[in-house]
Amino acid sequence: MNKNEAFLDIYRSIIGQFISSKDVQNILDSFPQGKISETTLTKSFLKLYSSLLDVTLYRALEVDSQIYFKENKSNDYHQYLTGFDLNACLSKYHSKNSFDLQCRFLKDALLQFYLRLAADIREIESHILVGEKIEVITEVSPVGDFHGALECGFCIGFKSQLKESGEFYYKPRLSDLFEKYNNFITWLNEVETSAMLDNIALKNINKQDYSWIQSVHAILTATADHQRLSSALQGQNDHLAFERFGALLCLAYVFSSCDLHYENIVFNGDYPVIVDIETIFSGKWHKYQEVGHLYDTLMLPRSILNREEEASPLTYDINRKNAFEAHIDDLIVGFEKTYDLIMKIKPDFIAKVNELFSDIDYRVILRGTKTYFNIIKNINHPVTLIKQSQALEINKMYEVDLPTALYQYEAEQLKSASIPIFYAKFDSKKLCSYDGKVLFTKMEKSAKDLFDIKIKLLSNKDKENQINNILVAKKAFVARRDGITLTEISPDINTLERKDFFDAGVSHIEIIKSMWQRLVNKLCYISSTAHMSTIILENNTWNGLASLDLYNGTPGILLVWHQLNSVLNIKKTKHYKTIRNDIKNYLYRERITYEPSLYQGLVGCLYVYIITSENLLEELPVIQVALQKIAYGASALEVKSVLDLDVIKGLSGIVLGLLTIKGQLQSYHAISKSLGCICQSVVLKIVNALDQHLNDKTLLGFAHGTAGIIAALSAYMNHYGRNIQYIKVINMLMKRERSFFDPSINHWRRPDNGQSDESWCHGSIGIVLSKLYARRYINIDFDKEIEIVLTHMEYSKSANLNLCHGLAGYLEFLNTILTMSQLEIKESTKRRCEQVKESLIQKINLIYLNYGVLVDNYYHEDELPGLLSGTAGFLLTLLSSHERNVVDSMLSIGVH
């Protein structure tokens, strides 16, 4: 790392965390002499020194502990800490000269930072404060979103000769878009004098890779009508203020902006001012992605979405915090005026945007076919109304339902054909646009080209309706797959039945490809707009998609992608490689504690990383590092309840996952031996903890209950031989499980609530699966056990499609039973399994096709995309019913 890089790191993080207003004042006082006083520099350095020392000690401790565990072949963390000698550790594993060099380097970087900061403030006085001299620094504080430690803005407050208080802001990125945006708004006002978008320019100073900007609350005079502006800045006209806010909402809507909340817009009197100007261009175009929802701008009340009644979007103007409800009509007026203006000057608007912003990534979409159709349909769609029912109490406070009012306006405009249907895409080089009629023609043609319509034109007129339905079903499926809804297909599209799709020849494989395309489109969109790797979003999931876990995160999606590539030749895109790289970084990442679990931690990530590897030999360094951290995490895991023994987050899942990984690494004897040692210690930990934590309420299922523990102990013995103690534990758990079987309902009752359940996680599927693992050590009538599960599957009323709780889990159970060559069951049981499987597939067809293909709207954004509770796992199961598996069953991992 060179000085400039170190300086940049400090410059972006030190202000809000390590420096006070007094420090900045001392810097300014000593700067006229051209140097920073040694006292100021030393005091600030000492604040950073402790942080540097903490990092150094942590790294030394980690190295020492890894060497200790390797040499002593022990996983007793408490024993290690008892004999730990801090001084010996530092002297043995860390060079004192290296630490001294870091200290000198840090001190030198601090000096450079202070000199730059002092020079910047003097430039701010000249350019932003127009010669006004800062007398006293009163405040230094971080502001805005903390996009990582290096992405924090901050505010410097001050007193001067002319004012009691003032402020200016640091931004960790350039603000060169201010000038372009202001030129754009100026042009818009010249085209239409009644435009509601006023040009209030914030002064700014751009440096190499950061900037300083003026406070919105400063007195602004850069306008021709100074008297009108001064009056408006007093905040005396709420009607105009909210009309302007509606106009700005429209502009954000047109540009598909998605982060205009809180600190990114600030009211100055009657003017909403964008202070984070680059945010308005944060939308990313993707032809499948629908970003037509007004809530995506984050400018509307969150209270409608999450029932936080006090969370008005106008928290940036405390005087108007509760005024939103009274001025919805004003906002709609501003929105409509601006929308009409943009559509009126559409060609000039597009040309001007392309002229000013051709060198940056942005998107403009003046709402196309798909979105308009959804707007019209969703206003009164019954499913949408059901989903909105949770917010009805909040909506009662509004005289007009805001989204419906705005969408209704667009819908009426569309119906009257006063707004042409129009798509526009911009990139840095070219402009592409399609007229709505051309778009319809192309999609109609593609529907016929992509499907071989094998229909004989029958003379019998009674057959004509059936033929028409088949044609419509094919077109609708193509439209759903390609992300476009053909609104002119048929006025009766929602009356189509499942059989129409299968009569039209739409196969399960086509459905799988269609669903996968939609899921990947989500992945691509969130990846292109997040501007950060998924590792940073580890604890801030986007419907589970951005988390690095096997349960519902990107590793599970990667696993399914690998299967689809192997079986259906689905292409591996850059996003596939990005997920693998994120997992690699996660496995390498240094932490204080490690989450070793199968479905929510390192074991699951390592399993996926190995399965998707194209060259295991090259991956060995990553695997070895991951195993060290898994061993450390498993040894440090303190069993506080039986949940710490489960399959999802606990020790049983670690055993099942590591044994499956061992099967992939049999030829690497050293690693295989290490895996065995880790598994042995974890199994011992499970057995020793059971007596203390097993109780009357302990669940029976596979995910969180004793079935998972039985599976783990059995799988370990399947690899390393019989163990009398473990067999006794299994029999004890089996005896307990039988005590919860109720002959009156021919099913197991849950210990916690007395209900019956068929699912993998809590119910009979998981119970019977665990016995498949233990079949060598127990005497059981599998035909009878499987018959119990089949009977309850047939009578189940579940419409859930996922693996963990739903029909995909049922289907995966049947796939496992039917593909286990070593399982001896009667032919009649196998035939019954086949019958129930076919019945399940028909039920899944009905549920998915009726609600997933025919009903094409954006409430599907609520579905989870992941493995155990989402679309990816459902796809994997549906595919395994038709094609060979190249990955293990996620519900019975390693059972074979």
C-alpha cells in the first residue's frame, strides 16, 4: 500500500470516528504557518494507535491459535486461552520492526491528511462561503448512510463573523453531476415556463475522488427572481412545496431512481433539493426488470409499507413532517404536470438527456407495454387487494390512495391513447427506442416462431374455442418467459386453465427455464444496482438473495445454477462467477468468530464451492483455510440449547455437510483425514450435550429436531464404522419419537403444540428420512412408515411450493425413496410412491401455472429466490423429477 492509498482510507473514515471539532480547530489555527503542530498530530495519532494495535493483536492471536490447534490436535479453546501468553505471542508471530513501520506510516499519512483538510477548508471559505471566514469549528459528525467504513459522508459545523451557525458537507465521491443536472433543469424551464422543477444549485468543490458541497440551508441567491426565491425559502406555501415534490417524484420515476430518501432530498423552504444528485441516475436498465413501482423511489411514505405511522418521507423538513396526508392532491398535481410536459416534449427530452449524460450509466423509460398493463390490472386485481389489506388501516388516513391515484392517471392516459407506449434505452454510446405497435408485432411474431404449434385446423366450430385457448396459452407463456405481457392476446387471458398450457405443449422443462430466467433477472438487477459484492450485504438481505448462506442466499442459487448448466446447458454468466468469488472471499475473510453451520455458514458455502469447482487441485488452498475456520468455529460453538445441535445452524448439520464434502475429496487423503478429525470431535460434542439439553418440548423434525441428530450420528457411522454408544443414543431418540405417534390420526404429533405436520423441517418426512440414514442400525418396517407419509401427503391441503415446508419437499422425499437402490421396499410401495408423485406434480402444475404464468404482475417480487424456502429449491426438485441429479438432495444430503 502506498501513501496515497493509505491517505485515502484515512480521509474517508477518520473524520466521523476519530477526530473532534477541537482537533479541526487546532489544525486550522496552526495551518497559517504552513505546518501542523506536533502536539495536534501526536494526540490524533494516539487515538488511531489503539485501533491499529487491536488489529495487530487480533491477527497475531489468530495465527497463534491456528498453529496451537494444529500442533496439539486439540479443539479445546478454553484450554488454549488458559495458557495464552500475549507477549510471547507478539514476539513469536509478529515483527516489532513491522509494527513500528506501520506506526510511522500511519503518522505520516495523518500529517498528509491534516494538510489536505486544512487546505480544503480554506478553499471552501473562498468558493462556497464567498470569502466568509470560519472563526470556530463547532461540530464534526458523520451523516447519511454508512455504505461501508470508507463511504461515510460528514458535516462540519462552524461559526463565522456573519452567522451564528453554518455547515458544509464532505461526500466520498465526486459531485460533477450537479452542473449537468442544473443545466438540464435550466433547459427544462426554458422549454416550459410553468415547469415545477426549479433550479436551486448547490455550490460544490470537486477533488480527485471526493467533494465538498454547500449546505441546503444556506441562503441561496443564484436565481433571477431573488425576491420570489427569498419568500419561498421561508416555507410559507405548502401547496407549492408539495407540487414541487410531486414534480421531483415524476422525474425520479422517469429516471427509475431508487434511493431518494431521508438525507438525499432536503427541503429548503418550499423547495425540495436533491443533495445526493448521483442517486437520481442510480437505476439500471434490464429488459426483463420491472422498476415501475413508485415506491422504488423511496420518496413516498414508508408507513403504507411497514405500518410505521410516524415515518413520513419528509423527515428532512421537520415543519412538514405530518403535512403529507393533507397535500396528496398537490403532489399528484405536480406529478401530472411534469409527466404531461415530458411526454409532450419526448423527442427533445430524450435528445437533451443523451447529450448531457452520455458519459454515465443511466436509464430512461417512459413506461412501456408491460408496466402499463400491470398498472391497469393491479388497480383492481383481487390478489393485489388481498396483499394490500394489511395496510388498509394506514390507508384510511388518506382521502386518496396515492399509488392508485397516480397509476389511475396513467391508466386513463393509456386508455385514451394520449400517451404513446414507448420504450427507451440509453447506454454510453447509443440510443434504442421501440414504438409500442412495433413491440407488439415483434412479440406476436416471436410467439409463433419460438413454438411449433402442432394444431390441426378442425372444421368443427365447437373446437375453435379450444384451439384459440391453446394459441393464447402459448403466447402468454412466451410473454411471461420473455418478460413482456401481450395485452392484446385475449381479453379472457385469466380464464385459461392449466390444461390449456399442457394441450399447447408447454413442458415442465420450459417452465423450469422460464422460472430460472426470472430468478436470474432478479439476481442480475440487484447485482447491477447494489454496487457492492454480496459479502458486504451479508446481514442485509434482499429477500434473502444477497446473503451468503445455503438456506436462502446466493450459494444455494449457485448450486441450482450448476445443476441447470449440467443438465439443461443453462449458460454460466458473469453473475455465476461473481457468486463463486463472493464465496471465496467469505471463506478467506478474517473474523473474530466463525459461523460453521451447514445452511447458514461456512460448511454450506464450502460444499457449494467444491461442487461448482472446475479444478479442485487449484482450490485446495481455499479449502484448507475454510476447514481451519470451520474447526475453530465448531470448537468454539457453545451448546446452550438443543437448537445448537440441529441441522440448520447446529452441530448435526456440520457433520452431514462435512461428510458429504469428504465424499468429494476422497483422493486428497490429508484433507480427508482432517475432515474425519473434525467430524469426530463434533459428534462427541453432540452426544455429550444431549443429556443436558434434551427435554419434553424438543422437536422431532429434521431441521430443528431429533431426526437431524439421528441422521448425523448414523451418517458418521456409515463412514467410520459402528459405535455402540452412538447406536444406543439413536435407539433412545427413536423410542422418544415413537412416544409422540398418535394411532388415532396415524401420525406423529409435534411435542411443542400437539399438531401434526408432514414437512421436512418439523414433520413426518424428516422423521422417515432420518430412519433411512439409520437403516443399518435399526429394525423398522419402511413400507409401513412410508405408507403413513404417503397417506398424509395425499390429504395435505398445503399450497406452499418450497422445499423446507411445502410440496417441493414432498416431491424430493419421493424422489429419494424411488432412487435409493439399497432400500428394500415392496413393489406395491414403489407404485404407490409413483402415483402420489404424479398427483403432486399435477397439484404443483395447477398452483404454479395458475398463479405463476397466467397472472403476470409484480406481487411476485415478494417471493423468496433461495434454496430451502424459495424458487431455486422448487426448481431443483422439479428438475430432479425429470432429469438426473448432479448434486446431492438438499433434504437428505449424503443419505446414499
